[in-house]
Amino acid sequence: MDKALILSQVANALTTCSSLTALEKIKADFLGKKGVVTELLKQLGALSAAERPLAGQVINELKQAVLERIEACKETLEQAAVTAALQRDTIDVSLPGRNVALGSRHPICLATTKMVDFFKAAGFVVMEGPEIEDDYHNFTALNVPEYHPARAMHDTFYVNSPFDVKLLLRTHTSSVQIRTLETQAVPLRVITPGRVYRCDSDLTHTPMFHQLEGLVVDKTSTFADLKGLLLAFMQDFFNQSCEIRLRPSYFPFTEPSAEVDVRCVLCTGTGCRVCKQTGWLEVLGCGMVHPSVLAAAGIDTREYSGFAFGLGIDRFAMLSHQIPDLRMLFDNDVRFLRQFS
Ligand code: PHE
């Protein structure tokens, strides 16, 4: 047995050993069941009783020496692994932080929420209805029979219908008023925010836009309540010094009807491009619900009266943020949308 030779073999193997698995293999080669040193120990039995103690001592010293070298190598490898991990996972705390870009709510969403909050506080309930509507709820029940000229005022998108009824994309949310009258008992106060569709597209019109309508039916509903409510609403939405005026108008489903103007929120009335030098902006239609509409819903018109109003949410959003082109609201350009965060 050449102790020095075995130790140099171990040293050789260890210098090229670069992983813990390789080290395990080396350990097995020398100290394992069939390892070099183990084989030496097995041969002890063949020696004479006189030779055995010394030989045993020498082999055990060798075993100890091999084990020490292997352990030392193991420690070095483990240290190296820790250093490598530290280097790999290192973070440079002096780097500037990276911002997580938070989304923002769309201006139409912001305007809708503001309106809904106001009306909820005034005791209104939010109602929704289908965007694909039948001819009856969009027109007929609203006192607009077939061939009525008022149908031409709405550039309607018709939808191929598999049923007997004519289907269309609702041109206003007034259809939800009818659905409300059909299903809810009076007295009632509802608002109906939602998407509506008209075949129209320019600086101030898009084929899809948003409306919010309100309907109040009660024994004591008057035109004065309507005007007071609308003034309070405008002052809440635009500003406290907001002024409104009502002009006589026509809608088949309200009588009398009015168009509501607000003192131009951009020039405060002195005249500008947006109000076309008139100092006023037309923002809303309203009126007392036509008795035929109430009667068709089975409401006793001697006891109950109602008022309704409808506005374009997009137009309100445009005015409050001074957005020059309605179509910008639907381009979804993030540079535009980020301004509302
Ligand atoms: N539905 C009307 C429109 O879209 C607005 C309106 C609603 C007018 C309620 C009066 C009362 O043009």
C-alpha cells in the first residue's frame, strides 16, 4: 500500500472537481463500499495478528486524511456556490425605481359616475335595459307610431330580426323608461345611463354615444320640480354659479317639452367658438311625460304626472374637460387617456 500515492490520487481528483455531485462520486471512489481505502481495510483480515494493528492504524490514518481533504473541498465548493448566488441575485439599490403605471378611468366613466352619484343622492335608482331594442319600446310606446315624422329625427340602425318584431339599436335610453313603467309601481324616480346608437359621425357626433335619462312619476311632479332638479344637477356637475335657461321644444313623448341651455362653461357667456358666440350651450332635452305614454303604461293620469329629461354624457364630458373633438373619446389613445389619471 502506498499511502502517498493514494493521497496524491485524491488530491488530483479534487483539483478538477467543480461540483458537489462530482465530489460525492470521488468520495464513493475512495471511501465507498468498493472504494480504494475500503478495499484496503478488507485486506486486513489476510494479515497476521502481529501485522494487523499497525496496518490498521495506517489505513485508518489514511481514511481520516482522505475524509479531511474531501470535507475541505466540500466547504470550498459550498462557499463558491453561495458567492455565485450572491453575485447572480445582487440588486443595485442605487438604481432609480421603476414606476408601475396605474390605469385611469375613462372621462366618460368619470362623468357618468359623477352624474349617477348626484341623482342617487337625490333618491333616484339606476335602471338598465337592452341595447338591441324592439321598435315598440324605442318608438311606439313613446308616442311615436310608425310613419310618424319624428322617427326620421333619429338615424336608426336596424338589426335583422328573426322575430315578428322589428329590432334596432336603441336610439335613446327613453326605451328604458318604458320598461321601467311596465315593471315598477309608481311613484318612481329612475335614471337610465347607457349606450345609444345613431347613424351619424362628425366633430360632435359618433355612431355610438352615451345618454343618461331621468324619469320621475309622482302625484306631485311639476315642471318647477324638473327645472329645480336640473339647475341643482348642472351646478353640481359644472360649478355652483352655473346658469340655465329653458326654451320651448318638441318631443313626441313629453308635453310641454323644453330644451335646456347652460351658460357657456368656456367663455361664461361672453361668446366663443364653442357656443358659436351665443353665450349658451344646448345640453339637454326634457318635459312633462305625455299623458298618452303614462296611460299606455296603465297609470292613472288624473292622479299621477311625471317629468323626464335626457342628456348626452359624452357632451358633458367634452365640455367639462374642454375636449375639442368628440371622437377623441373613442380613439383610446393612451396619451389622451392618461391626462385623466
Ligand atoms: N330621448 C330624447 C333624445 O334622445 C331626450 C329626451 C329625454 C327628451 C326625455 C325629453 C325627455 O333626444
